[in-house]
Amino acid sequence: DAGITQSPRHKVTETGTPVTLRCHQTENHRYMYWYRQDPGHGLRLIHYSYGVKDTDKGEVSDGYSVSRSKTEDFLLTLESATSSQTSVYFCAISGTGLEAFFGQGTRLTVV
Amino acid sequence: AQRVTQPEKLLSVFKGAPVELKCNYSYSGSPELFWYVQYSRQRLQLLLRHISRESIKGFTADLNKGETSFHLKKPFAQEEDSAMYYCALRQGGANNLFFGTGTRLTVIP
């Protein structure tokens, strides 16, 4: 498996609280991504990064922000969590090749 | 805009039967298409990419530009093929992948 880890793996939080999910890679890949996986929607791109401090919005970026201060870390922040953000979040990385490698996912529940 | 369409949410076949998971795409340029698979309790992983024209675990997929399709096929399904399958289109300079909604394949013993 590619060296990519997500933390935490599970989290339950209350509506209105801030939440930060972390993606850490040891592959020195340039590109990093955050997806959410929901039944009936598949995986949808939230934000992506193409280098340190270089990020951009994906398909479903409202309510989310990201930061990448180091090559190896890509943080996803929900500033004020809502129930609609209950989902499974996946981080992915890719380098010069076309293959993307995925983390094991973070199951987030907003109550 | 819907870039990738997987019309079947669920697909069940008997062991040994042929299986075809459908994928259609919409893209004006030269598409780069992939199939990813997620086995139970495992992370998403690449199964096939169209440019390599390879066969992995007995699966093949041919890009048909005329029909804008990239269907995944296997002549004889095995129980271990039961999983969630996603078709994906690469678009954009950052290798962004856009996924279909997925098809859950169940192979019945």
C-alpha cells in the first residue's frame, strides 16, 4: 500500500463545531485530494492540492477549507459542521503517473 | 455536469457467469478512464486504466469513443469479485479524478 494515512479514522461531532481531518503521505507525491463518499453519489471531489500552499476547489467545496503547509500533509477543515457533512472522507495522492492512491477513509458523523 | 454515469447501482450474478459493469462518460477531449474497486473494509484501489489495455484479475475494459463507453467485463465471475466498482474520468491539470456513482457487484455462489 502507498504510504498514506488518515486521522482520525472515526469521529462523532456536534453540529456547529469545527472539525479537522488530516491526511499524511510518505510518498512525496505532488497532488493530494479530499473526496467524500455518499450512497448514490459515489466519490465527489471536495478540494485538491497541486503543491505546497497551492490548493483549489472541487465539485463540493462549500463548507470546507483545506491547507497544505508541507508536502506530506493535507488538512481538511469543516469550519462549522452540519448534518449534511456526515459522510466518509477519503484522501488520495498521485504523482507523475496517472494512478491515485487512497487512504482508508474517515467516517465522520455530525449529530 | 455529469461526467461519468454508471447506470446500475446493484448487480448480482452467479459464480461462473459473465459480468459487465457499464460506464458511460461525457468529455469533449481525449478521455483518460479508469476502473477502481473497493473490497469490503479495504481502501479504494486501481483495477484498470484504459491506456494500458491490460487484464487484471480477469477483468478487461475497452474504450469505445463512438458510444462514449468504458464497460468493465469478465467472462467468469468469482465470489471474490464481490465489491464496489467505480468508473472514473481524469480531467484537469492536477490529475483530478471524477467518479461515477458506483456499482455494487455481488457474485452469488
